[in-house]
Amino acid sequence: MQVMGTEIVPTGHRGHIENLETPFPLIEAVPPMLAQDTFVQRMMPAFDEVLAPIISTLDCLDSYFDPEITPDDFLRYLSTWVNSHTENELSIPGLRHSVATAVAMSAWRGTVSSLHDRFFPFDLDSIVLEEGGGVTVSTTATDPETWPDAAPMVATVTITPAKDSVNSLDNIIQLIKDYAPAHLQLTVVIAT
């Protein structure tokens, strides 16, 4: 993560920070009699160096749960909490968007809006869903045995992959099929 003006920009990686200091130096917690010992004076900064990244991580813990700025590896872990598609991952920007909107999107799962918001503009340039839904209505009570057989629920999704998508076409198709309701017979067509 880097701070650019007032904006926090994810760098996509973590690492060792040179000369990271702890806000709670252990030498200050040592009894005065031990603090005068030269061995203790040399040993406490070594412990501080080991503990400083842990304290820094705990101080920034809320940033790990913000999908817009969390490191990429933690984003993938975070996505397992709200998505079931860890083996078929979206691009990193798409995954950030997916995790950030997971709660709102769960109510719309399987709809055109859900598919569009899930993949556009990160992995697809366009997505069109066509379905032949139907309803049977009656104003009088009837015996279910007399009802006509329902036509199978069939849908066709036509996609145009984004040219700069890092996700493979097979993964995108599998993700679309995973997002479709289980009772729906889905066909994915790739537009040329």
C-alpha cells in the first residue's frame, strides 16, 4: 500500500519494511535494574525488530478487510468468505469489485444485473442474457394433475471477452455457469 496524496493505492504485495520501529519499545518495559545491563540493551531492540511487523499489522488490521486496498494474497483469502469461485478467479480488479459488492449482489444472484455487474468491465466488454421464462396463471382453483407440463427453463448468455482480461475464456464461462441458478439450462455463446 502506498499513500499518494490523500489516496491510498494498493501495491499488491507486502514485504519487510526497513527500520520499522515499534511504538512500544521493550526496553521501556524492562525493570530499571535490568535496563542498565548491556546485554539486555542489545537484546531488546532485536525483539522490537521481530515484534514491530506484528504490531504494525494489528494497527492496520482494518485495512486488510477493505477489499479496495488489501494485499492481493489476502484478497484471495477474503474472497473465499463471500465467493465460492477460488479455483476460477477473476482478474484482481474484478475480484476486488466482487468482494466489495458481494453482500449486495447475493440478493441478485443469477439475474442479468448480477452477471453484468460481476464481469463488466473487468473481464467482459459485453454480456447479453436471453431467457424464455414463462408463467401459468389461473383465476380458478384447479387440480395440479391437470396442469400442463412446464417447458424447461433455458437461457443463452452471449459474451464478448475484454481484450485486456487476464482471466481465461474457459474460467469466465465456468464462472457464468456457476452463477446461474441450478434449475436453468444455460448455454454460453462467444460473440465474434
